[in-house]
Amino acid sequence: MPDFDAIVSDAELAIYCIFAAASFLGIAAGSVSGKTSRDVYAKLNKPSWAPPPWVYGLVWIILYILIGLSFWTARRTVVTVASIPWTTALFWITNSFFAGWPRIFFHHRMYGTAAFQIVVSFLLVVGAAIAAGVETYWLPAVLLIPVCLWVLFAAVLNIVIWRRQATASASASRPQSGAQTTIGVAPASFLFPS
């Protein structure tokens, strides 16, 4: 005979994960897909390898599904009951960082702050993958590998865009006369070639 209490709790947990992922997806998609975000992205000095805007929505839909599945499987297979609160906290903190990045980057145009924030997000998701692998078994950690890779790519892209914007604004603020000199931001092409 099936254990109906376990079925209900698993179903409730699945619904919880779906709603949590959907809420963060809605926040992130709303921030990125707005007209302001599209306009800002179009005007950025981006490297040639930057993806077109439509890629982000598609990738984040897949990643949020993986994040929800990872959290759900981690919660179902957690080794100790004491681990449940911190895995839940890590899930919410990581997703809060993901949801907050578009606002910092597109609406406030604070590219350096967004770069710092996305590096912290990367460290959080790597920490979540390691913790999931240690506290449960391999599946929750494996589900987070694409998230780790995408956030790493996004962090590098964010840093390159930040450096390019800083270089462009420093170049634009330099006086035209050769007699005057200003201290600008050195080009980062030796670190991040386009």
C-alpha cells in the first residue's frame, strides 16, 4: 500500500518548487524583457560573442527548471533533517541574487556592481552544487552544472561589458587638445579580448 503522507508531501514540495521557480522567473523575465532593458542592451558596447537578447529568456527558463528540480531532489534526499533549513536558505538567497541582477544592470546601469553581484551569484550556485552533492547524492549537484556554466559565462560577459563601458566613457571625456592629459581607464583588451 502506498504511503499517502509521502505522496502528499512530495506533491506539495513539487508545487512549492514550481511556484518558487515561476516567481523568480517572472521577476527576471520582467526585468530583462522590458523595453528599457532591450534598449540598454542594444546600446551597450558588447563583444562579438555576446548572445542576442532572445537567448537570455530561453536559457533562463531552462535554468530555472533545473534549479527547481535540483532543489526538489535535494529536499527529497537530504541526509540529515538539520540540513533542510540551510538548503532552503541557500536556494532563496541564490535566486534572490539572480532576480536582482537585471535591475542593477539594466535599470540602474551599475555595471561594476552588477559584475560583483554576478560573481557572488556564481560562488553561491557553485556552493549550492557542492552542498547538494555532499548532503544528498549526485543528481541535485549535476542539475546545477548548467547553471554554474551559464552564470560563469554571464559573469565574464558582464565584466567585459563593464570594462568596455568604462573605457568608452573615459575616451569620450578626454579633451581633444593634445596638450592636456587626463587619467582614464586603461583598455582591458589584454584581459578580455573581444
